[in-house]
Amino acid sequence: MFTQGQITFTLFFIVAFALLLLYSYRKDLKLHQKYYKRSWLVLLGFLVFLSSLWLIKSFLY
């Protein structure tokens, strides 16, 4: 289905992309800590919203 070259490229791309993401995150870590202190509240709100939709769906149907 896939050639050996396609598999090799995919693996290389995934590893390189992950390393680039880690490098970029580490480089901007101080800015993230300064400007995004309470960003976990957005995640919490999103999870509460999805949970409430699921509860409404399960009780109404």
C-alpha cells in the first residue's frame, strides 16, 4: 500500500515536527507563563459545556 520511501518520509516528518514543536514551546515558555496564566479555565469551561450537552442529550433522548 505504501512504499518504503513514503513510510520513511512520514516517520521523519513526525519526528521533526514534534522536535520543532518542543523547541518552539521551550523557547516561548516564559511568555506562556506570563500571558496565559489561567488558560486552564478555558479548558475547564469547554469540558463543562461538552458535559452539559452530553447530559442534555442523554436525558432528552
